[in-house]
Amino acid sequence: MRHDEFLARVRERGEYRDQEEAAHITRAVLEVLGHRITPGEAADLAAQLPGDLGDVLTADGDRPTDRFGIEEFYRRVGERTGARPRTAQWDASAVLSTLADAVSGGELNQIISQLPSSFAVLFGKADLAD
């Protein structure tokens, strides 16, 4: 998937007004995800994302993984976007379900396995990918 196609899908799923808003939301969600998964997994995922989206995941380099739940995930996304938790949930779902379409099933399983089960729904999955 190309960079512009990724953002167009996020824009459509999130019902954002333009590509710039979709890009802003995408970067915020990926930044928070990059803190939640291990640096090695962030690098593996970054390699499968188009354009500079992967750079957002790996911007903090070799840092400790933050262990937090889904409510904290929403809070952190909202902090970056200025959204309330319910809107941050919508934003996270728009980005992460698009991410699930853009990466291999094996990579998606690796990501989801590092997260509490409550995160799977954000990727559009009830459980691990097939």
C-alpha cells in the first residue's frame, strides 16, 4: 500500500475533512503504538509501512516499552490530537484497522500478541489474524 493510499483509507474510515487531518491522526496513533510495543517490533512494523509512517514508530529509538492498557492508549492519543477519549478511540480504530490491511498477517499477529486482548478490536480483529 502506498503512503497516499494509506492516508486516504484512514481519511475515509475516520471521516476526516482532509488528508492533512488524516495524516495528523495517523502520526499520533502510530506514535502511541510505538511506545506500547517493543522497539524491535516497532522496527519490524515500520519496515512494512509506506513512506515515512514507519519513522513515527521508531522515532524514540531504543527505549523501554510502556505497559499500559487501552484506556491509557486512548488518553495518550487524545493528548496528541486534542480529542476526548471516545473520539480518540474512533481515531485509533481508523488508523489501526488500516494498518492491519497494510501489513502481513504474521506481523499483525506479532503486534497484537504484545497488546492486551482489548486492543484486537481496534485492528478490526476479534483475535489474532489468520
